[in-house]
Amino acid sequence: MCWGFECGDGWYQLLHGLSIQLSNYLAEHPDSNLEAIQVKSKFGRLCFHLSDYDAVVEEMINAARERAAATCEITGRPGQLCRGKSRRDPLMVLCPEKAEEFGYSVVIR
């Protein structure tokens, strides 16, 4: 990956867990060509792109996306999608403490 991981440390545990799942899948399916192309936060959502995947791998990634949607990207604690005061501020999943610290407010869906 030329850009590395472009998200906060709060998602480390869930990305580590997903990586273990994918490694186990590769061990069982050695002909698969799974290579992480890009991992980032975009509009407060986890984007995890692979070179190739099937329905089983897509299910693993979707489960990680769901966990990320409720996990503070900074601390790893429970969080919600938040926006800053400026349109230039990125959407982020933040715990209440970090949202207050950064001046973000919860996005009402």
C-alpha cells in the first residue's frame, strides 16, 4: 500500500482483528489473491479495499465497517458519527469526550 493506513489509532483493534480473519482465510484458500490496496477513513466510514475478494471476504469487511461506525477513530471507545463546525472539517466517528474536545457535534441520521 503506497499510502499506508489513513485512519486513527482507535480503529487499530478492529483492523487487527480483520487482518487476522483475512490471514486465516488466506491460509485456507491459498489460491486467493488478497492484498490490501487502501485502508482509510472517508466521510467517517471505514474504507478497506483489497485487490480481490469474494462474498465471504466482503462479509468480513462489512462487519468491520459496522464496528467502525460505532467506534471512536481516536480512542477506540464507543462513538458516533460527528461533524465539525466548518465544512472543511472531516466527518469522524468520535466518542463524546473527543467530540467535545474537537468542537464536533453528533450527526443526526
